[in-house]
Amino acid sequence: MPRGVSHSRNRGILASRSEWIKPLDTDDILAPFALDILRLNPMPPQVKVVTGGCHRMHNGRYYDYLCANEETLNNIHRYLPTLPSATFIRREALLDAGLFDERIDLEEDWDMWLKIHERWGKQAFAIVNQPVCYYWIDEEERKRKVRKGTVEGVPVRDYFRSRYGADPQ
């Protein structure tokens, strides 16, 4: 039985010895020169997450370019601020935050951003307006995925409300 994306990410994080973790979903593609973001721009220690842009592809066609900005970070309790495939995350921050919550199979990334924000604040996030990935959205594949979207029987967004005081939209 598959154990979910959080479980898989956590195994990779624990096996890694790298300073930075680059999540990349199996259907996404790393953008050219994305790794130069960290290679050419060393981040100060307070930065735990570097997020950039993603070219979104919908059903095999180009859709748009999406990039986090100050507004998305200012509204982290209301809106998902970034996608895992568009980020680099310090391994130490993931370990300190307790890794991805394996009880969550939908919006587990948002939970991680909220944990990091709660622990280190907004200064833990750096935004670069540079493509990091091509993010593929396939409606047929989404229909086939079976996700509960709950945490121990509670809808995940209700869990965010009780755990973080969030007001997810």
C-alpha cells in the first residue's frame, strides 16, 4: 500500500546529507538554471525556504507563470504561499520542524510552510523571481488520485484552523 508523498519526502530528507532539499514531484520538471539560484546566491542562515516561480502547464498546454510574492507570504494563514516543486528548503529546518506530517495527504506542503512560519517567522522565506520548475496539472490524473484530505478524521483546513489559527480560503 502506498504511504503517500509526505512519507516519501521524509525518507529522502532523512537519507540526504545536503544542506538544501529540492522537492520535485514526479510529474514536474526542474527549470533550466534553477540550481544556480543557490549556487550563485548564498542565503543567510535565517532563510529556511527559498521559493521561486513555476511555469504551470495544464493538460499539456502552457497555462501561466506563478511566483510567490510578499503578499502571498503576508497571507500564509489564508492562502497556500508556494508549491514544493518551486522551493528549496534547508534540511536542518525540515528536521527542526518535525518533517512533513505523514497523517496529511493533501496540502501537506502548506502544513510545512505554516510550521516553518510559526517557528522562524516570515524572514525564514526568501523569494526569487526566477523559474524553478514546470508544474504539470493533469485533470485526468487528479481524478484518479484518492486523497482523504483529513487529519485523524478532521478536514485538513479545519486542522489548520485549530492548529495554526489559520483561515484557509
